[in-house]
Amino acid sequence: MFAFKSMKSFDVLHRSLNLRQHYLLEASAGTGKTFSIENIVIRLLIEEDAGVQEPSLLEQILVVTFTRAATRELKTRIRNKIEDSLSLLQKSSKDEACDYLQAIMEQGDAQVEKAKRRLEHALATFDQAQIYTIHGFCLRMLTNFLFESDFSMHKGSFEQRSLTKQELLQLIRDFFRTEIRPHIFSPVQLQIVLQAHGNRLEKVQEALLKYLTKDCEVAATPDFSSDVEKFCTIMRTLKKERGWLPEKMQEDVERQISFYKSIRNKSTSSIHAFIELFRKDSWNADDFDLLLKEGLFICEFFAPTNLNKKKSNNLPKNSSLNYPELVPILTQSLYPLIQQAKSYEFIFARLVFYCRLLMHKYLSEEEKHQENDLLKHMLKAIHSPSFAGKVRSLYQAAIIDEFQDTDPVQWQIFNTLFLETSTCKIYLVGDPKQSIYAFRQADIYTYLSAGKSLGLANRASLDTNYRSQPSLVQALNTLFKACPGLFSLPSLAENAYLDYSEVKFSPHIKERKFLDEQGSIHFFQAPVVSKSTQRFPSEECEEKFFFPFIAQEITRLHNSDGFKFNQFAILIKDRFQGQRLAYYFDRHHIPYHLQKQTSLTESIAWESLRELLVGILNPRNENCVKIALGGPILGWNYNEIKKLEDPIFLERILAEFYAFKRHLSQEGFPIFFQRIMQSIGPMDSLSVAERLMKREGGDIFYDELTQIAYLLMEYQNEHPASPEHLIAFLDEYKNMGVEDEERLKKVTDPSREAVSILTTHSSKGLEYDIVFAYGLVGRTQARGRLIPQKEGTSHYLVPCLEKHSASYVKYCEEMDAEKMRQLYVAMTRAKYRLYIPVAVSDKPTEIECGGASPMDIFLARLGQENCSYQELYSRIKEGDSYRLQNFIQAYPEAHITYSLLKETFDEVAPLKNQNIPPLVAPPSVEIPGEKNFIQSFTSLTRYKKALASRDPYSLEPANAVPHNFQAPCKNAHTLPSGNITGKLLHKILEIIPFSVVNKIASANDLKSWIHPLIQETEFHSWEKVLCEITYEALQIKISENFRLKDIHPSLLYRETEFLYPSAKEMLVEELQWHKGFFKGVIDLIFFHNHHYYILDWKSNWLGPNIEAYDFEKMKAAMEQHDYYFQAHIYCEAAKRYLKLVDKRPFEEIFGGCFYIFLRGLNASTGKPTGVLKI
């Protein structure tokens, strides 16, 4: 047995506790780990130490945890604790203060004032608090000390150069296109891998992706060509030394074949084909590949285990055979090579190995990185004395939270920095019983090694549970103490395990009384419906027993005991089990949250919005329109879509689609989405949003749809692009996960009352009033045989051919040991009651090594002596449906009960009607005073534009305005129209110096200014056109005597904002005017020849040629879009400003307002097009 014996209790509140030493603090579940950390920080801030003299400053205390969420929580908790402690000291409230604060108060006012100043300083400098994730800490140190660390990236660039899931998927596709070489993989080997994944290449790619994202290399395995060489060598040796002749080999086969059993799906013809190989004197890759396809069937067929026992007495004796040693020698020499070369594990490991080589090459060439590369940089840097010294000088204390999740590399960093040579005190806080992240290379043995190096004097424990009520703490102690060897340590020694130390309950936690007679721990046992271990329990068992019981209990406790739904949690094994349970809850109208970090890309709303956009952008395609109408957003049914056969009705719907298309193209996605959601359906008076909210589950769908819409709004704002690029965005991000793009994380309404459904891993650190640990009953399906091997601080994956090998059994033993730690986590989340499922068969059930469920292992240990791993699985195989009942009956005072489930009908008691108070509108409040509005030209004309958009004849036909970015003819008149184009042209003319035209020979010389703005956008192919438009704008004579390029840079002002009061109503038809202020931005104000001018750029498309921009047509456009009114607002703004700086009359100093229609400029024609002065 291995255990931390005689650990002293750690009372962080007691004044006698010496904090100025190293600590490994074992914090069992619910014992106040975070509470201890925040108090450690307070004491380090205010208590003096003989060795340090002065307490630590906040920035001298490093706190490291392992998730961003935990970092945020720690920051909040520590800041609140500083504020609370300061408040107690300010009030001198000794009765409310903890013991160490009372000790400060007892030292006199001077000491209290010192402590107060230190806490006030900590609050004032809290932004400098050193609270990080492990990766955040490493990045901060490496970037702060760039020269000492020899780190080549700044923080921002490092975060931006992270390798995404999308890039990895593309790398894998490239690997299959370019890196599959015949000397590495044979056709048969590739076929073996494909068949293992259902002959679906995308499944192989997904499996590869899983191993590329792991920070774990794969050991190299022999490639195909080296195996061919070994095969040829063995064949030459056999033929030369044994002298086997094919004819005599064939005779032996024929004489024995009838005495052996046939093997399903195998033909003895492959035996004859193998024998024929001995007619050759040399062999090649095709011969070996043939053997890989058929296998060395002669060894399998003539194996002693395949002998027909009924005929065994008549089996020919060895003396009568030509080559009695044939099969034994082949089994010993050639068979292992064939089996390994055709093994899926070895072939797949080779795929992973070479794919990782390609990935590392890509990382190097593109200067990209993976997350844990940061730790490797840090590990390398700390060996530099100058860097390590700089880091050590920053800190007097380092608190490492969740230390049980630390991997060897992380511990080596902390150990080297703060333990070997530093005066910094280190506090390692964690619980080895909760080490459940082996898949992230978290290593419980690292925790144990650190504890051993610190020594017994520096180890302590938190031993009081502040989470659970006393009866539940007592029940858990009873169960865990009755399972010796529960927390085994297979890699440490034979039968080594962590001893369980009982925890005390808090006297301040009150017992919660229930109306039923169930204990604080209640086991619910179901009979095994299916003997299959492929999925255990079976879906049938879930539907008949487990799900009905869980639903009934939740409903009963909700109705009778008044528990809210958000007080329940169901811990599941994986997302598939969670989806099945969620589907069951849907049928019975039980609200729930699936609290996995679900991506928005998995929502139905993602594809639904894509279908809607495709339909809107392709209104001529009737199929696309019908798909959009019948999708979940618009929600038309069959009969409603059938009405499209009426030409008049179809024309009406298409007119609406064209109107939506104009909104999307001209006003952008936000306005389009608003119009869609507010649009009224033709069948009723409800808007789209209202119809969604009336639908079952529509509130969740609408919420997800809104989140996706916000994503598209952000994207269009950051990357001005055509509407078609919104569809491309949805397609590109479809394969991304929340780990690649944080914005894809589905956000749920925290105020919604619902049952939490989450995995045991996700539940770590959380607590709920009632917990169903349902995931503990699920068994594990066959594991892939890529076995992790540890070498120093590195991990390697090694393929394992034989499931009974010592390495594979040891691997399974480690996985089963972690299952018990998962069980501990699941069983310690509850505050008042814990429900535990049990499924035990009455008959012996064979379970493969590593396949047992956490409950299988727990029940096999309950109330029995510790045993070997093999004995443990023997107990599981035999099973004992009465062992648990007998144990519970033996401890009547332990608050543990059980029930045997019977098959129930799919009925759950209806939810109790809640007394929902009627919604009463608040009384109207009249605020004295006059309402003032801030208005702009855009807001004033929006109503008029809305009216025009409803009239299909008010604007140019939609098919006349250019929108095609792939147009073969590219010029100013085919440049796609819309607000995106307008914004781009305004941006170009905002940043480019006008005088640059005097230094260049042609429009092409402007590329260096324009290219950075359009690279990686759909405008990249329009670079020449944009250069020409810009060149013309700066060259054109806007008046008879000057061009823009002639204006001195100091005499022009671009994008000038204004705001001024306006009390007089503008008498412009159809404008929604309100008294208040005008605001806006003037594109250009300049001073020339003693006069001030205003200039506004217009990208409007007026027609397909230069003639569309003559005076009359520009004047018509000005009237249609109310640009004369815009000019009036701008002139009034200029007038009010100039009155402050120039005392001359405005009419004397103002030269006029120019409207430049950029598509109509062409100096070479000599025609006055594109320029309008008013």
C-alpha cells in the first residue's frame, strides 16, 4: 500500500499555522480548496515573516490553475476576500473576524493600519495580480523576458499562430494526397485501415485528427519495404535450409486437411497459393502483399486449437508426413511478421507517425505552433540561469491549484523554478483521488513524486467537508472505507493504492429533510436486459428502467419537495448517452441543459440559416426557394409549399425574396436578419420570430439562431464582403470546434430553470443539490491498442498487437484505476442526495480487460479484501446481485438505501402546475422635460428607404445592379454594388495621400496602397479597377481650375465628425424628423483659393456606362436618395464650425459642396461626368 500517512490537518484560519514553508495540500472534494487559497493569499499579504521581514505584495504571489474559467473564479474570489478582510479590519469587528485577523487586531492599531494599507494597495494594484493558467504564465514569462528566454514571438503573434483544427484537417487531406508512398504503405495495408473505419476515408481522417491533437508522439514502426525485405530473407532461409518442395508440402496438406475444422469466411485455396510461392527463387512486394490480404492461413488452419476432436484419433502421425515441422516453423518464423504487417494497430500507428512528420514540417515552415509547444519553450528557457533568475526574482510565493492534473513537464517547470534553488515558497494544492485527466497527460504519479520530494513535514490535508450534509458525508465515508484498494496505483507497485482518509462533516451544514424514506445515497438497480457488452447498459435497459426512474424521481422531488430543476444534475458517461437521455426528457417535457461545450456548428440552426441564405440569394432557383421556405426557420409545411403552384402566389413570395436580397446586398446582414425575423407569414398574422417561439423547443432554436446571426454580423463587420461570403463562412466554420474558435461555443441562458446533464469530467469542481451519477454504470467498449509509454517527461504511443500482453494489461489497469477516481468525483458532487445506478447480471458475464464500468469495479471491491487485477475481473465476471443489498442491510445507520427497478410504462407524473403570477405592465412614468433625439441623415431617410424597398418598382431591377465578383469583364461599371464596396472605396480615399498622384506614372502604381486592404477578400481580383477609380478621383478636375491632388495636405480634413443641435423641423417629405441633434461624418473638407469646400464620395451604380453619369442623371439620383438634404445638413455643420474660426460671412467664404460619383469619372473622355457641384 502507498499512502500519505499521518498528514496533519491544515487550518488556514488559525493564527498558529506557519505559512512560510513549502506545502503539498491534499484537498478532498468539498473541503474548501479555493477558500484555503484565497486565505493563503490574504495571510501572505498582511503577515510578516522573520525571513522576509515584510509581507508579500500582491504581484509577488503567483497563482496558477489549469482552466480559464478557474482563473476567472480565483480572481473574483481573491478580490472579494481582500475587500471582505479590509472591511473587517476597518470596522475592527473582532467577533466577525477569523482567528488570524483577530491576531492582527490584538497586536494594536499600528499593526491593523499596516494590514489595511497593504490590503488597500492590493486592491489598487489588482490588475497586476499574477493569476494565470499554466500556459498563460509561461507565455507571460517568455514574452516579458524575450532576450533571456530566446523566445521569438510576442504574445499576440503567438496566439495568432496557433494551429487550428481546420488546418489540421487540411494537413490530413494533403497527407493522403501527397504522402502515401508505396514503400511505406501497401494497397492491402491501406485497405485494412479503410475497412476498420467502414470504408469511409473521412472516418480515418477523424481518427488521425484525434492523435494529431495529442501532445504525444507515436513510436516509429517498420514500413512496408523493410517488412518485404524481412519476408524475402525468411523465405530464402526456409527454402535453402529446409529444402521444402511445393509438391511434398501439398501432399502433407491434402493428407491432414480433412481432420481440421473449416474457418468461417476463409478458403483453403490461400494455403495452396502460399505453397506455390516456394516454386520461386526470389520474391517481391506483390507476394508479400498477397499474404497480407489472405493472412498466413496455413498456420491458423493447422493450429492445434482448430483440430476436429472427433477425428483427432485418426490424424496422420508426424512420421508419415514429409515435413512435420512445417507449421511449427512457419508459426515461429513467418507468422509473427505477417500478423504484425497486417495488424490495424501497426498500420494506423505508421499513418499517425508519418502524418505527424508532415505536421511538424508544416509547423516549422509556417512558424505555427501547438498549445503545449509553449511548455516546451518554457522548459528549455528555465535552463538559462539569466531567465530563471529573472522569473524567480518576481515571486515570494507560488500557489499551484489543481496540482493533481499536472503533467511531468509542468511539474519540472515549477520544480526547477521554485523548489530547487529559489527562496520562493510553493503551495501545491490538489487531490490525487480526483486525477481524471490522463487523456491530457495528467499524471497522478507526478503528484505522488512531488509529495515525496517535499517530505512528510510539508504535507497537510483539508479534512472537513463543507459541501455535503452530514448524513451524506457519513454515507460516503462508509462506502469508501469498505473498499480497500479502491484507488489503486498500478505503475507504482503490486497492490499499491491510495488509502482513503475519512473526512469530517461541517457542524454548520444543516440536514435537509425529504418527504420520502430514501437515504442520502440511494442505489437503483435494474436487471440486465441485454447480455451484449458492446453497449452496457443497452438502450432497451435505459428506456425500460433507468430513464423512467430518473425522470420520475426528478418530477416527484420537484412536485413534492419543491426542488427546482436547476438543483438537479445527471452525470453521464459521454455525449451519446447524454443525447439519448435528452431525447427522453424531450418526450416528457422535462427542461434540461446539455452542459457540454457544444459548438454552434452542431445546431440545426447552423444548416437552416445556410439554406435560407442560399434561397434568398438564388430566388430564381425554385428548389432553393422551397428548401428555404420548408426549413426550420420559416417553417412552411407541405400544404403551404404546395400553394407555390399558383403563379400569382409564387410571384408574391418571390417579390419578398427579392426584397430580402436587396436588404442583404445593400444594407448588410444585421438589417436583413431583423427584416426576416419581423416578416409576417402569408398564412397567419404571426412574424417568423413569433412562429418560432410558439413551436416546441423553438425558444432554444431561436436562441441558437440568434447566436449564429451575431457571428455573421461580426464576420461581415470585420471582413466586408458580398453576401455569398456569408455562406462560405458557414461552410468553412462547419468543421471547427470550440477549441479552435471560442465564439462557436453555444451559450445557454443561465437563468433558465433546467436539469443539468453533463459528463463526470465536466462536473469536476461543481456541486448540485441532487446528483444522479448515471454514467458510472456504463461499460467501456474495446480500446484502441496504441499504448502510452513514458520516457522521462515524454510520452510515446506504441502499437500493441496482443491484447493479453503485459503492456496492454498494465494500460487497462491504469485506465480502470482512473475510473475509480472518476467514480469518486461523481459521488462527491451532491449536497443532499446522491443516486447511484446498478446493473448486475444473475449469470456470469465475460468482460474484456479494461471493459468494466466504474460500478462493476466498485461493487467487486465493496466489503471485500484487496485483490489482484485478475482476481478483480473474476469477481466482476461472477457478479453478485445480493452483495450490495447485504452490505446496505449491514449498515442500517449509514443513510444508504436501494430499490429494485421494475419495468414501467413510458409514463412520468405530470409536472406540478406552478403558480405563475400574472404579468402586469409597470405604471407609465412621465419624465418632465422635452425629448431630444440624436439623428443622422441615414436614420432620417431609413423610413423612406423602407417604403421604397417594399415597392418592387421603386429601384432598379435587382438583376441590373452588378453583384457578381466573378464577372469576366471588370471595370468601374461591373464592380459589385453595395455598402461593402462603398465602405472600401471610402477607406481607400481616407488613407491615401492625394499628392501621391504627382509622383506616379499610372494607376497601377497605387497597388501598394490598395493591395493590403483587399488581400484575402473577394475584391482581390478587382485591384486594377480600384486603382483606376482612385487614380481618376485624384486626377479629375472637380472645378475648372484645380484637382484634389493640388490641395496642400495641411488644408484638408478627412472623415470629419460633427454634432450640433437642431430645433427647426426639416420640411422634407416622408422623413421621420424629431427635435434634438444632428450627427454625421463629412468625407472631406478642404480649403482652396480662400474658400472652404465640402466633398462627398458616392459609389452609387447609376447605369452600365459613362453616359449614365451625366448632369441630369446625377441630379435625378440626388433627388431620389435625398442627397440635397444631406448636403444641407453638412453645409449647416460647416457653417456653425466656420463661424468660430472665420468671422467673414459664410456666403463669402464657402465655395460649395461637391458630390463625386466615383464610377462616372473618366478624364480621358473630356466629358464633365461624375462631378456635381451644388
